[in-house]
Amino acid sequence: MAATIADLSELLKDIPAGAWVAISEKQHKAIAFGVDAQAVLNEAQEKGEKLPLMVRVPDRNSAMFL
């Protein structure tokens, strides 16, 4: 089974570098974001998202290689 790579750049463009983001299971929108991962997860779950994708926004000056 091949891995799928999702481009989240448009979704994350207005979220500050270093912030944790909870993304809906279908990756259609950011549910919550902030500096504390657990608080972001809790907020997303309170909004009804059972298992959001949690990502940390990278520093805009850094690169990610896969």
C-alpha cells in the first residue's frame, strides 16, 4: 500500500510557525490551534472531532524532506 502525501500549505498558511494544529479527519479545515498540543486536542474534541490529525507548523525558514 502506497503512502499518501497531503499538501497542507494552504490550510496552514495563516497559522503561526510553531503552533500545534488539529485538522479534521478529512483534512478539510483546521479545527483549533495553539502553543499547547494537549489543549488544542482537547478543544478539537470538544468541537466534536474524535481523532483529529495533529501537526506542528514548521518554521517558515526551515525545510522538510520526506
